[in-house]
Amino acid sequence: LNQLAAEGLKFNRCFQAAPMCSPTRHCLYTGLYPVKSGAYPNHTMAYDWVKSIAHHLQTAGYSTHLSGKTHINPKSVFPFKYSGKNNPDPDAFSAVLKQSAGANEPFLFIAASNEPHSPWTKGDASQYPPQSVKLPPVLVDSFDTREAFSRYLAEITDFDSQVGELVDLLDQSPLKDNTLVMVLSEQGNSFPFAKWTCYDAGLQSGCIVRWSGRVAAGSVCDALIEYVDVVPTFLAAAGIAPPKNLDGLSLIPVLTGAATSHKLHVFGLQTTRGIIKGSDFFGIRSVRDERYRYIRNLTPDVVFRNVATKAPTFVAWQRMAAEGDAQAKRLVHNYQHRPAEELYDCEADPWNQTNLAGRPEHAKRLAMLRTQLDAWMKEQGDEGQATELKALERMPPE
């Protein structure tokens, strides 16, 4: 990944619209935010009318492939050629490269990794001794946390190896200099205060783009970008006019250096209804500008639960809290009990720990971000709690 960043552009502010797997992937492949596409709970499905990037590129003569993790429905919306299971198949990629080079056929190959998805069993954890790892301030400093975090870092290294293997295959082919490569890291880790939440650590993603002759090597960009921008970007790169209903905007101007900014606001939502071990409902909506993140918790009286609150690490935190550990008590409470509104300075407080929503000096900013969020929800057809209670209708039958 470091080598790829040195050969291309690294985005420092890339965000997705949902901090969990399935709606993230639907959003990425359709260019639509989750409520508009219908894919907003986890283990979800898009409306039948939705078109994905596979449709758009196939119309232009591209072969479209998805290798590895799917977690998307229905297949009619995503008519890719599928290979692999939980991780991308290098042999399938080699075959696509050979076919494309021989037939002069353009292609899209999505290498969909399952890493670093818990239970974190891959990679070499000995490279990250638990006593030496640096923990984020939102995690209780205990042996259980450090041991789990060590395994999480090891699986990131395994993901890095997957990226390297596929990029090496491309670099050995004659298509290297005519292929746009984008690597995204999906939602945040599944420790508390990241995945399943709308904090920065849950919605922010790594993003690296390499495109020979068009993207300056070793460049860095602070523009606000989103996953919904990927489909219109790829369509623009292929010379295809994007459908008018897409929520994203092409990144070509920032990729080529013609622009240094992209969006004023990025948006996110979390739907707990229907997730494994989740609260019956706990909807979250969020908007972020270049510095501040506003979060609205639709049912603040409900206790926030998900697989993270049932994990051994969190159970250990609860035990420590009951025994009087101040840090554990604070973090356990703050994770499961949320106020109606939260506001964070993401520059001064990147882990979103100090809620500024009740401070008079931030009242004007709070009001502006409320207005932005309201407008986005209205445009998306998002009715807040009413939409949350319909989430099970957007999940395929077992």
C-alpha cells in the first residue's frame, strides 16, 4: 500500500455512507446513498430498479468482474462475472488480464477482500507484540484489547499482501499504464467507536488511486470525497455520461490536479435494526464538513447494542468497569448511551470523544449542520425513525 501511494494519490478524507459491510458495498457499486437505493440495513438488498456499475460499463463494451466477498443483492442489480469466495482470486484476475490484452477488451475487476474482518485469524500477529501496539484513545488499555488489536493489525498486513499480489500481476501485464487502480479500505475496525457507528473512525476509509500519466505520483489530497463518487468517476474515466440519478460526483478533477476540493459535506447513516445482536432499533444520521461532524441519534433513550458489545473484549471492559476502572466505566457507558445530538471537532478531536453540541459558542455551527442533514434526508426520502422501522423490509428472506 505504501508503494502504491508513492506511485499515485492518497486521499486523507475519504468517507462512506454506512459503517457496515453490506450497505457500503451496495453504495460503492451503485453510486447511490443507502436509503435511496433501498440498501440501508445490513445483509440488505437494493430496489429492483437500481442499476450498478456493471450495467453501465457492460453497455460500453466492458467485461465486469467481482472476485471475492459479495454481500450484495439482488444479483439482477449486480450482473458481474463472479469468482472467488471471501477473497479475490488471483488466477481469475490473471485470466481477465490475458483476455483483455488479447481481445483489446476493456474491463472492470473488483477485488473484494474480506480482510480485516473479525475474527482476525490471518497474518502474522507476532509482528505486532500486544505490549508494544499503540491503542486509539477510545479503547480500554487492557491485555484483552491489546491482544485483539495485535491480531487486527496482522490481518491488515494480510490485506496489504492481497493488494500487492494483484498489483504485481497488473504490473507484469501490458495493461499497466492504461489501467486505473483504486484501493479502498471499507469501514472502520469492529472495535467500539468505529464500525457500527457514525464517528469518523466508523465512516472514514483509506483511498489510494494510481492512474499512469494522469495522477501525479506521490501526491496527497485533503478533498472531502465519498464512496458514492466512485461510480461516476469510473464512468467519466471510460468516457460514459453518468445517469442523472447518481448521488456521487466524478473525482476526475481532483485526480488530475485540476481541483483541490470536491464536496462541502459528506453524509452517513447507521441502521441497527436487523443486525446481528443489535438493538431492535437505533438509527443514526450524520453529516461532516471539512472540520466538524454532527451526529443525530434518533432514539437516544435506547441502549446501543451490536456484535461489538457481545465480543470478549467489550465483556472484559464491562467487568473492569464493574470493578471500578474509570476509563472502562466511561467508555462502556459512552458507547451504549448516546445523547440526541453530538458535535465534534475532527481536527482537534479525531476520535470524536468531546461532544460540543451543548456549548453556546457552537450553536450557529450546530444549526447549520442540522439544516444540511435535514436537506439530505429529505432528498433521499429518509423519514428517520419511520425509515428505521421499515428496515427489515429491505433484507432478503432467509
